[in-house]
Amino acid sequence: MLTSPLLIGLVFTIVTFVYPSQLSLAQNTASSQPAASFVNSFEKLVKDAHNLTQSYQNEVGKWKTHHYDNKTMISITNNYLPKYENLINESKTLQPPKEFQNATDLYTKSLVSELQSNMHFRNYLVTNNSTENRLSSKFLSDAFNYEINSFGALRSSGSFTVVP
């Protein structure tokens, strides 16, 4: 039976790979130039985050199949944490038009939650503490929910659509 963070990680990975349509944004023709610039910057951020998540989940997959031991996975996680921090900083520097502020804030929260999940996962690997395991799962679930809400807010703005 899969443990909680493994199950949530599996679901997160499946949703990320099965629904890549959320990664390509199409600006509606009525959008203003600042909105167009934001959409391009946001799309790049989302693609970069998707690629980072995919890469990290590939590494977690190797740990799950016992190609990596805990010590190796801890080292790998430590190498990924600054990459997530960089994405968070990039997200915080976006200057969205007012109508996109909430969506941008939600996406930043998604990235922060994913980083926290990875930190708790690393702590779980170090300590085998079940609380760290649960926290990792909770933050990964939160990350997914924030991301979905962010994309929902962007869609509901009517300024652009999410396309396959």
C-alpha cells in the first residue's frame, strides 16, 4: 500500500502530466499590452515550474523504486530546493494587471506550498517522522489546490483562456 505522500505525489504527477493543457495560455484579442506581457511572463513561469516539478518527481520515482536510498534522495531534494525558491522569487516579481493579481498570488502560494512539501519530505527522509510525512502530503495537496484555483481565476477573468 502506498503511503500518504507517495499517493498524493502520484496523483499530483498524474494530473500534471495528464493535463498539460493548463500549461499553455492563449491571450484573448481584447487584452491590453500589459496583460499580454503578463500572460507571456506567467506562461513562462508555469512552464518552468511544470518542468521542475516533472524533473523532481522523476527523481522521487527513482527513490520509490529503490534506485536511490534516503541519503541520495535527501541530497537530490537539497539540490532542488533553491530551484523552487528561485521560481517563487520570480513569481513574486511578476507585475500583473490588477485583474490578475489574485491568480498570481494563488500561483505563488502553490509554489511556496510545493517547496514546503519538499522540505517536509526531506525531513521525513532524515527522521522517518510520520508527522513530517503527513505535512509533506498536506503541502503537496495545498500546492495542487492553489494551482487549480489560480488557473480558475485566470479563466474567469475572461482575458484569456487555457488551451490544450
